Amino acid sequence: MAETFDLVVIGSGPGGYVCAIKAAHLGLKTAIVEKNSTLGGTCLNVGCIPSKALLHASEMFHEAGHGLASLGVKVSAPKLDLSAMMAHKEAVIKSNVDGVAFLMKKNKITVFYGTGSIDKAGEVTVTDDKKNAQSISAKNIVIATGSDIAGIPGVDVKIDEKIIVSSTGALSLSKVPKSVTVVGGGVIGLELGSVWHRLGAEVTVVEYLGNILGPTDADVSKQFLRMLKKQGMKFHLSSKVTAVEKKGSKAKVTFEPVKGGDAVTLDSDVVLISTGRSPYTSGLGLETLGIELDRGKIKTNEHWQTNIPTIYAIGDVIDGPMLAHKAEDEGAAVAEHLAGQAGHVNYDVIPSVVYTMPEVASVGKTEEELKAAGVQYLTGKFPFSANGRARAMNRSEGFVKFIADKQTDRVLGVHIVGFGAGEMIHEAAVLMEFGGSSEDLARTCHAHPTMSEAVREAAMATYDKPIHM
């Protein structure tokens, strides 16, 4: 007879393992199913964590060669040891996935390695690499299978992870290519493009839209584009890719203006396909079960239940931003709901960060979204060029921007481009979570000199404007 669990989570990425741990803390007998040999999902193995390891390492390499001399630190030209850099990345991955495995053991969560499928409500089958199958009984099931690489719409691309690569291959190149063409000007493409640019590659980004970073606040997107161009990255915006072909030891990318015009072909040592991600729901048995989908994503209600009440879904497989921390919040909330508590996620206050140099961070609404919704608002900006700490560190590029409701001064969005933006954004997130105003933050004493003073100054520039006009 199959072992019965209060909860079985399919997928051990950030959403899945957080859900499992929270459920165990709340007294639920919990199991987790993972198709790969290590826990942690895309994020820990081939996504967020290894990319941040390479981003930091490449930033240090670049700083040694270009930034230290201006601070009076004289060093000889740094030499790149790519194999050692990759070893650092692998060590970071191992420590993280080992940590998740330890947490499973510590919290008495049963781990099943293999591909999980749902035969019916209350029953999960786990099939290992040798095609051995076992059945698990579950009072509740959470689908947390994440997302997979999305291709280029209408273009047949054969990814070999050596010359034509996804983000996975771009994290493991054996040598620095002379040239890289990045298809897609979103977060993944700009982060990994900046890694290889700092290490010596000539990087060209081809983007369908007329701006980078998609729905990011327009002021931030424009400023960030200028910064990346100043660093030496090249851009072709409003450009539609029509072909990506491998030619011997190189690849060709053909694109044309979105509004029509002559085609252009670029030859590159490496082509990175970074056109987004799609929900991973293959093999789960959703069609047989009759679980409803909406444009490839699993439909859920306000409690993350599918149309089968004992089957839940979280993270990249459902609607909302494909962010690890969004999945984590949903995972914890589902566990609380199953334990009879009031699980909740505030989707208006989910920060996002681009971990380039400088960083880009946002939380809440953009000006463009508020204009489209007809919301009246005020804005305030403050440049890091006027911040003493930023100038002392040669990190004076960028700004902080606040957006607040015109009548109430409640903060609706905050956007930062600059050094350390990913850490500073959380001050705004906490403020917004509790319905704070720009005046609330502006009247809060900040240590001097700090980069965070720019956040306060931007808040001050917002509430000091006449609200009732």
C-alpha cells in the first residue's frame, strides 16, 4: 500500500522547497518530488545562483582592470583564469543544493527522485531514470515545476549549448568568445551578456521591442541603455530575428527592422537565445486530469487551487512574474492555507532586480502603467551623482525614482538604477507593504553618508510637491 502524505510537492525549486519546509514546520507530513539528481530546480542549478556567481566574479575582474587605479590602488593587468572562475560557480551551486538537501532531512521531508505525474487527485507516480515507478498517496498536491527555455516565435533554432546556447550553456562556456550575439534584451540576456562582455567578448543585443527590459519604467530603461552602451555593448532595437543558423564553428543571426526594411546578418562565435521562459507542465498528466490552462499556464483561484480543489500550483507555471521570490511567497502561503491559516501574497509589492553593473531594481507600478489606468500621481527623482557616498566610491551613475498617489501620497512604485539597487529596493518594498507614503520615508532618519540617502531624497522630492492642485 502506497505511503500517504498530507502534501506532495512536485518540483524542488525555490517555490517547491519553501512550500515543503513551511508545510513541515506547520505539522504536515510532506514529500517532495524532483526529476533531477540535485534539489533546487533551475534557480540553484542553472539559473539565479550560478549567474550571480559569474556576475560577481566578472565584476571583480573588470574592477581590477579598470576601476582600482582611480582609487590609488596600482595593480598589474589582471589575468583571467576562466576554469577557476567556473570552479567558483560550481562550488557555489554545490553548497546551495547541499544546503537544500540538508533542510529536507532536518525537517523530515521525504524526497523522491524521479519524474512526477498525477494519475488522479490524491495520487502521484514517480518514475526514475531506469523507468521504475512508485505510487505516492497525497491528500494535497502542489505543482511547482517551474519553467523551461522559450524559443524565438516562428524561428526554428537548434540549441547545442556550445555555439547556439540558452542561459544554461552561457553559464558554462569553456573559453571567452570573441563575439556574442544576444537574442533578447531582457533580464537574462543583459545579465549574461554583461558577464561575457566584461571578460572580453564583443556583445551585441538584438531586441524585438524598441526598448530593453520590457515593461520596466521608461526612465529607467532609457538611462540603463545609455549606461550599457557607454560600457561598450551594442544594441539593435526594434529588430525581428528571422533566422539563427550554425555555420561551422560560428553562428549567423539574421534580423530585420520590425517596421520593415533590409535584413542584416551578424556572424558570432556564440549566440545566446534569451527570449524568455515558458511554463513547464509536460508529463504531469494535466490534460487527462482536466486541469484548466490559460495560454499554457495553470489556472488557479485566490488560494492557488486548480479546478481540482486538492491540486494546487505555484511559481512559473501560473500567472504572474516568473521570479523565484514570487514562487517562494506563494509556496509559503499555500502551506499556511493547507494548515488552516490565512496565506497571502501581495502581488503589488514584488520587487524585481537586474543584477548587472549597475543594478536595476523596481517594485510596484511604472509611470506607463499608471497612465494607462488613469491614476493621478506625482513623481520625485534623485540622482546618485548628488550622493556623497556614491561619489566617494565612484558609483555615481543612476537615480532613484518614486511614484506616489497624487491625493493620498501613498507610494505606488519605486524604481532604482545604480550600484546596490537590489539591496536598496527593499526599503521601498517594506514601506509599500504597509501602505506607507513618500512623506513617511522622507521623515525617517537615514545614516549619512549612505547610498540609501538617495532613496530618502527621492521620497522627499515627491511629497514636497503640492499634492492638491
